Amino acid sequence: MNSAGIFLRLTIVLFLIALSTEAVTAQQRTKSGWEYCAITNSSGTTASSQPDVMANGMASVCYFQSGGCKRENFTVEFSLAEFAKSLNPRENPAAIMYAASDRAAEMALAKAIAKLGSDGWEMVGQGDFRFNVEHTPQAIYFKRRK
């Protein structure tokens, strides 16, 4: 057998080894599948306009499992008085409370998204999250490889 024939056979063998290795890797990726979660709730609250009152925010993540949701809540808290300092001093107290509630919800949502991103979750979209017909909040959906 000449050297060209040996080279051709060696090239074919190496190609087949590389191809089978890629097929096994692709099969392992397919078997592993995906896991999914969604941020299903984000809210903020303030109890009153007293100076010692705290604004609270919460975002809830549902990790989808065969037995239902495994929940994780992300919370934030800040002083309503400190927050009010960043606004117009003549601002209506009711408007301050409303703005603080919005900011608390926003901060909790940002905290949840940042944590999911750092854990390898990829945001894939938003849509309805419905467990019953009376309550249909919006959700932000994520996925990652298992």
C-alpha cells in the first residue's frame, strides 16, 4: 500500500472518531434537557407616610418542577424618609408613597433578574402566568441547560 492510501485511510479513521465523539456529546446535551423558571410576581408596599416607615419590595420566582413550583422570594427594604430626600421637597406624601412602592418593586425585580442571570438562566420572554381564571399576572420566563 502506498503512502497516499495510508494517509487517506488514516484521515477517514480520524474523521470517524471525531464524528462519533461529536455525536455522543450532542446526545448528552439532548438528554440533559432544559430547566425552566419564571418571575411570577413583583410588588412594592409602604404602610404609611411616617418618617420611620420602610418601603418593601418582593419578587417571586417559580422554578418549575414535576411536583409544581419551588418558590424563591427576593426582597428589598429601604427607608421612606431617605427615599423622599431624592424627590422634590414639596412632593405630596401620597405621591412619595406611590413612587417608593414602585421603586421597591423595581429593585426586587432587578435583584431577581440579576441573580438568575448570574446562575446561568437565560431570559426567553414574557407572557401570562395562569393557575386560575381569576388571576392572570404577567411573568418573565427563563431557561437553562440542566
